[in-house]
Amino acid sequence: MDQLHKARSFDVTGFKEDTVQTPDDSNFKREIRYSLDIEYLDSNKVFQKKKAIVMFTPDGNSIINSKITDR
């Protein structure tokens, strides 16, 4: 999770896995999506709540993309 800026450690407070239909993507008809709720104190001692979305190939072996947003 190197996208979590200035985080020394973090807690995953929520997790969800589902399969997503992707008709616009000719490479994959179904992708696996992991959604994680993440909480941590940054280096300025400010409490952060983030959501991470990670998309995997249908076999679950490769990451297609990932992003972290505010919750």
C-alpha cells in the first residue's frame, strides 16, 4: 500500500470481494474487485480514513489496477 502517503502502519476495517461485469473491456469479461476500508495516523498524527479498490484478472493472479480514495 505505498499509495498511503506517510503511513507507518494501517488497519483494514472493512473488506468486500465481488465479481464485476466489464462489457467494455475486450480482454476480460469479469474482473474480481476487492474493496478495503483503511484507517491510519499519518506522520502529522492526523487520522485518515481511505477506501482502496483493487481490480484483479478473472483468475485472481494479476492486478489490473488499483486506487485509493477518501472515504
